[in-house]
Amino acid sequence: MADYSSLDIRQRSASTETPPAIRSHMEVAKLIDVSKCIGCKACQSACEEWNDLRDDIGVNTGVYDNPHDLTPKTWTLMRFTEYENAETNNLEWLIRKDGCMHCTDPGCLKACPSPGAIVQYSNGIVDFIEENCIGCGYCVKGCPFNIPRISEKDHKAYKCTLCSDRVAVGQAPACAKACPTGSIMFGTKAAMIEQAHDRVEDLKSRGFQHAGLYDPAGVGGTHVMYVLHHNDKPSLYAGLPDDPKISALVAFWKGGAKVFGLAAMGFAAVAGFFHYVTAGPNEVVPEEEEEAIAFDREKRRAGDEARPH
Amino acid sequence: MTSHTDVRDGETRPLHEARDESPEVMYVPRYTGLQRVNHWITAILFTLLTLSGLAMFTPYLFSLTGLFGGGQATRAIHPWFGVALMVSFALLFLRFWRLNIPNRDDVAWSMKIGDVVTNREDRLPELGKYNAGQKGVFWGQTALIAIMFVTGLVIWDQYFYAYTVIETKRWALLAHSLAAVIAIAIIVVHVYAGIWVRGTGRAMVRGTVTGGWAYRHHRKWFRQIAGGRLRRGPTDKRGS
């Protein structure tokens, strides 16, 4: 079996060190076949169980989503969408297991200011290292999928780890292990893509012409992929981004703005120094002190004369 | 007259023996004690904000978080410094905004910026209490601090996360950091101007400038206040 369990680090937030590169590892992926999901939430339970999370009791917002959003203690969530397909006149229940997509080009990691708070392992898993997290929430702005959540309890960011601890010892993520329909599969990315193609072919033969694999190129591909019956409209699935990529605002903030900022501040300081060594200080000459006193004396005298005695 | 005491014989004699009469200097009040305190509180807060903000701006300066007790502490304290600066600067603004309204002299002065930077003070128009450069610092900081305060609230997730959407927060982050680096660059120029134009620091440290300084740099202002309650003498022992 291919080794995808290494915890060698490929990318590390806010760091310039060269990552270890002598070994090459296979990339892993989780494949979520939305067409096979029955919405049982076993994956949610397994996630809570393995990661020892117990979310607070929430509120019912009138839909099946429970809790109704990802939280620091809910790292994966079934999102339910009722879709009336105009072509077939069918009501389709689209159930998507939401959670971190483990992007190849992670916006969270790009935005993170704290060295080593976000890492990407050589197998493609993006992990938050909470002890290095400063709680600024930049990852929340960097993420194209709206996944990270900041805990109010410890002011640290949390999200799906793709069970990096399980993967590191050759186990599949807890959600994949628990899924009763085989909707969640896990393996090397290459194997998952191959599996997806079989599924897509099958779906197409059943009339879903636009079935496809969701592995968005805008973020360099992901290590959590979906098989969608309507891959032409991913946003049908509870707002899954059609073409996710790191926001241009975030890219500029972390790229051009940083260069501009350091250049502007540096230029101001350097320009000041060279102005001083060329133009020199602007000094008051003694004659000006004397003129000031003379003017003051004159004005005082004029004032005295004007005043009635 | 400036004099010094020789430690060898304990006698006091003039410092410049060749020039019998050292120039008399008058001192002109420029800032009150409260104004200076207000200014320096703002300056200290700006410095703290610069250090803690740059730590979160670029990984190269992340080590600055050590000054504030680590990353978490830096993230937590930075916005509070900002709130304090906003209050402090608002008071400065109320004290000085009238004096910083641009006028025709500022246009003339700005046209001769070449003479300004080459110290050709004699070619410049007579000015009131502030020149166009100083006014630029004032209004620049006013605008940038206002931008940083508003955008800072938007990205202060601990208290205000729920009030805006993520796309708004992205705009706010970018605007906040751009405003910050421009503000820092302006302050670098502001500090340098205080070093370059000799006798200026005294205004913010002691509250006074020499008559010659006022006459040279802000003659219109000097003409207004001359003949009034001015302090005169070789020293200003009466305080400032």
C-alpha cells in the first residue's frame, strides 16, 4: 500500500523555512458521493465521537440541518437542500456533508499570520495546530468555503482535521468508517478520482447528464471531493461555491499590500535619512532670535502707547 | 548669558568668552500641558498599535508579539489600544481642527515645496500656526484613523463577528492594513520633520519654542501673539 500516512509538512503558515522534501508521498482524498448519501448523520456522530467533541444544545431553525451551522465543536455537518428539478419535475433531496475541503492551495494557510498555526502535510491534509493559533480569525476570511470557526472559549480556530491522527496510523477518517452507505470513501487521491469517474459514468447512465466530480481547480484541487449529480450547478448544494478560489482581496492583502506596505514605510525612513545627510537640519539663526525680540519689543511699546494712561 | 562652572577652580565664567554677549532668547508658548499630554498619549498608543499591528501584518515581524506577551495577547490587546487611540485622537482633533483648515498660504507654500525641503525658508510665504505639511499630517491621520477604527471594528471578531459578512471583513482587512502602512509612513515623516526642523521637539516636550523659531517658521502666528504674555530670558525656568 502506498504510504500516505507521513506527517511531513509541505506548507506552514507565516513561515519561510524550506519544507522537508526528500521523501515523496501519495496524496490522500476523501470522496463524498452525494448521490449515495441518505442523510443519516452517522458521519457527524462519528466525528464527534472520535474527536471527543460534544456541541452545545442548539436551536431548531425549521430545517433538518442540526446543528444549523458548523461550530468550533461541529466539524462536519449534513446540509439539506430541497431542489425542484424543472427538467424532470422531480423533487430532489440534495444532502451534502459540509466540512473542510483540504485545498491544495489553502486560503486559511495563506491568510494565517502565526507561524505554524496552519500546516499542510505532504499527503495534502490541512491541519490547524491550535497551540500556535492566536485567534485572529484571518483563516475565516481566507477560506473560500466558510469553514473555520473560532471558539469563544479559548479563542482558537477549529475545523475538520481529515482525522490526520487516524490517517497517520493508516486508518480512514472516522466519518468514512461510519458511513453506512459507502457514500464517504477514503484513499489515495488518484484512487478516489478513478472511483469518482466510475460513479459519474453510472449516474450519467441513469439520466444525470451533468453528473461530475467536484475537485475545484481554483484552489488547486481539494483533498475532499464530491460526486455531484448536478456538477454544472454546485451552488445548488447548500451554496457550495461554483468556482472557489482565494478571494482577490485576500490575495492582494497577503501579496501586493504587504510589499507595498513594507516599501512605503521603508521608503519614508530611508528618504528621511538621505534628506538629512544632503539638505541638513533646518536651523534658526541668531539673527532671527534677535528680530523676534525686536519685533516683540516694538509691538509691546506700540501697545503701551495705545493704552490710555 | 550662558555660563559654566569650571570644576578645576570652582569659578563661573561665560561659556563663549570671545562673544561677550550671548544672544538673548525669548520663548513663545505653543502648546499647553494638557495638549502635550494628549499628544504623547496618542503617540505612545500609535507606537504600541504599530508594533502589535505589524506583528500580525507580516510573518517577518511576528516576533514583535513577544513584546505583548505572545500572539494571543497581542491579538487581544491590539483593538483595545485602537479604541484608546480613537478617544485620544478625537480629543486632539477637537483641539486642533480649526487651526488646520487649509488656506491660500498653504497653496503658495506647497507650490514651493522644493524650497521647503532645501531649507530656503526665506523664499516661503509667512505662515500661521501650521504649514501645509503639518496640516497634511493632521488630516491624513484623521482620515486614516477613522478608516482604521471602522474597519477595525469590522474585523474585531471577538465582539463584532456577527454584524458583518465575510466578504465585508475581507474588504475591511485590506483597508485596515493599507491605511495602517500609510499612517505609519506619515508618522515616520512626522517624526523626521521634528528632527530635521531644529527646535521643534521643544514645542511638544516643553510647550515652548524660541521667538526665532516662531519668527522663522510661523511668522503670521508669531505676529499675532507677539507683544503678549511672552517669556523672555536665557532660560525658561518659569516652566512651560
